Amino acid sequence: MGGGRASPLPNSLRARTTLAVGVLALIFLSLIGAAVNYLVLDRVQQRVSQESMQAAAVWMQTLQPGDPRQPVPRTRIDLLQLVDSRGRVVTASAAAAGRPALSTIMPQVDHPEQDRVECSAPGKCIMVTALRVPSLMAAQLWRGEPHFIYAGMVEPPILATKTLEISTAAAIVLLTGLVAGGNWWLAGRTLRPVAAIRERMSEITVRDLSLRVPTPPGRTEYTLLIGTINQTLARLEETVREQRRFAATTSHELRTPIAGLRTNLEEALLYPDDVDPRSAIRAALSTTERLELIVDDLLVLARLRAGEPAVRERIDLGALVREEAATRSGQVRMHVRAAPDVRVLGSRIQLIRVLDNLLANARRHADHEVEVTAERAGGLAVVTVTDDGDGIAAADRERVFERFVRLEDGRRREQGGSGLGLTISRDIAHAHNGTLRIEDSPRGARFVLRLPAVYDVQQAPDGTRPPPAAHQKAPPPPPAGHGVQARVGSRPPADHK
Ligand SMILES: Nc1ncnc2c1ncn2[C@@H]1O[C@H](COP(=O)(O)OP(=O)(O)O)[C@@H](O)[C@H]1O
Ligand SMILES: [Mg+2]
């Protein structure tokens, strides 16, 4: 079930980035707008206040005892009034004449100037500066009675109306819209390849794994992404093809013994007088054993290819070779030459499987004898199994490692295994970061297994330091379907020469 809380954000990346960019732009532009607004208005106010103060001071200098002349404003500060201590207007400029006192503030001696905005009604405001006439002057002119000069002007429209704020807000909204719109367009453009990739991928999923995603022009992150997607597709296609081949060859291999079994049983039922039931049962049993063998090997192969981790331990390969050779007796003689201290790190059960198969094959194909060696060469533990049989033609030396490939005539085929032995053996060698190949020999076939050797701490081969990996030469990658995921080293193994 769909767990997790649904995010309040929109699902589209385009919408998300646009939302984020829009919100950021709005915050940023609002801060800038507010700052600009504040600075502009503050400056206008200061200018008016300065001019008012100047006008008041200039007028004050002209005051004469008993001669309060009407002032003539020379600047935009057109409202000038002289007011006594009871708030009565003594004299005023033409614009301010006939009005009541512009303000009621009467600055104290220690604070002789004050600014104020006086509003008679909303939108009808006057900016006033009040100046207290100095005491000395008041003493001369009005026998000490404090007088005040009010100087001001009708609030300029930029302060009186909200025009600046409104136009700033409009600009912010417009700019935010532009930024968000730009982002929407850009994100759409940038994300367009994603839609194309998605469309193509769904087509590939439904229709045909062999299709590939076309790379858009230019070199962007998409180029890399598409490269990786196409690699994945190629790998997937190969895996699916390999699985199909696997299923086909496997069912084919299983069908033959099953058909034989069926014929035997039918004959026994149809011709009870001609067929000996005991021998029919024995034949059926042997076929069943063969089927079991194949199925067991298939299971081993499947596990190996699934990369199931195996327990790794230090193994004395020489001792293991001796033990495995000793369990086999018969007409074919076994010569074992195993050096001491040929050690590897690996899965005992898997390595026994490899040796078991190589020895069984060698014995089956040998005329008289089989030679087995285990030694260390450079950083490698090398096991060779050589027989004196007919050998394997150069053309078949890779083929025999394929599933169910058996070369020999009917006589040997009878006693043969599932035809999976060498496939499994090579997979195990790969899983150990090693190789398994067929090499030239004077007679018969020679199988060579190479695995990275491990050393005791004090001991190094020939006084040199142990090389890091089994493969000295950089090998090409293994054929598809032969690789096993669980590799130890960094380089892929190669069994081809
Ligand atoms: N020592 C050998 N000499 C000649 N041919 C061999 C030898 N070992 C393997 N082969 C060939 O490789 C084939 C595949 O071997 P393998 O995968 O072990 O399957 P199986 O042993 O079940 O036949 C064998 O059927 C045989 O034809
Ligand atoms: Mg075999």
C-alpha cells in the first residue's frame, strides 16, 4: 500500500522549481522594494524638514521689535507662522494667513526644534517644523514671552499618497511573475529530454528490448545518463537472450531422457510378454538418475550465476588435489605432483567440485594415465590435469565450456556427466577470480586452473612480494553469460589465450 505522507508540494519537478524560485524571488524583491521605499521616503522627509528649518531660521533673523512683518517665502516652504505662547498666530505668510496655528507643539528650550506631520483630515496633511525663538531674542522682542515659528508645506504627493508603495508592489509582482515564468520555461526546456527518455523507455519496455534511447545533441548530464541507460539495456537484452537460450537448451536436454523413459515404460505396458519388467525398471531408474544429475548440476549453475556468496577459507590446494586423486582408483593410473604450501582463499566445496570434474573427465578420456600437478607460479596457484587420451581439437577448446556440450562418441557419452561440468568449473574459477583453460600438451588434453595464491605472513614467493591479482596481463572481459557476479578482484577473468 502507498505508505508515507503525501507531500504538499506538487509532483512535477517543473512546478516545484518554479514554486521555489517564485517564492524566493518574491521574498528577495520584497526586501529590496521595502528598503528602496523606505530610503526614498525618508530622504524626501529629510529634505522637507531641512528646508523648513532653513526657512524658519531665515525668517527669524528678520524679526524686529514691534514690527512683525509678513514673511515672503522664497522656497516651496510656503506656510510660515509666528505664534505666541498661547497659540495665537501673530503673523503669517500669505498661504498660511487666516489659518489657525499649523501645530500645537511648543518645543522646550533644551529641544528648540521639532518636526511633525499635522493632518486635518485623511490625505490632508501638512509637514511642519516648529522652532522656538531663542530666549534672548524673545526677551528683546516680547519681554520674554516665548514665541514659536512654524514652517512647512502641504505633504508632497509622494508622501501623501500610496503611489510609491503601490507601484513598488506592482513591480515586485511583475518581476516575480517574470522570474517564475522564466523558470517555468527554462525548466520545461531542460526537462524535455526526460519526457523523451521516459516515452522511449516505456516503448522499449512494452515492445522491444533491442531499441535504444537516442542521445540528444550536445554534451550534457543527459548524454551520460542515456549512455548508462543504453548500457543497462544492452546488458538486460543480453541477459534475457541468455535466459531464453538457457531455457531452450535445458528443456531440450531434459526432453531426451524423459522421452526415452516414456518409451520404455509404454513398451513395458504394451508388451508385457516381451519386456522384462525388472530390466525395464532398471532402465527407468538409470534414466531417472541421469535426470537427477542434470537437474542437480543446473541448480549448482543457477546458484553460481545468481552470485550466492560462498564461505571462503584458506585451502591447501596441494593437499586437496592429493585427496581427490586418491579417491579414484581403476585402470587409469594417477600421478600426482603437489608442492607444499599452494594455498588459496576459496570455497572448499566448490573447488572440490572443480577438481572432481577435471579428474573424472581426464580418467574418462585417458588411455592409461593422468598426471595432476599443483604448484605455485608467481602469485598464482596452478593446478594442471593432463591425460594421455585423444585430446581436444583447438577449435573445440572454448566450446566444451558451453552448457551441455559433449564432444565424444556414444561409448563415452554413456558414462558422461550432465555436460555442465566444465561450465560449472569455469564459473567457479571465475568466482574465485581465477581462470580455467585448456592448454597445449604433448599428448591428450591439459586443463589448467589458475587461482590467486595466498601467502603466510613471513613468506613471500622467491623473496618477492606477492602480486595483487591472478591476472598479470590485462585480459578482455569474459563472454556474456560466463561471468559470475561474486568476483574478488577488480579485473574480470579471461580464459582465452
Ligand atoms: N580430458 C578430456 N579429454 C577430452 N575431452 C574432454 C576432456 N574433458 C572434457 N572433455 C570434453 O568436454 C565435454 C564437456 O565436459 P563436461 O562439461 O565435464 O561434461 P561431461 O563430463 O558431463 O561430459 C565432454 O563431454 C568431453 O567431450
Ligand atoms: Mg564432466
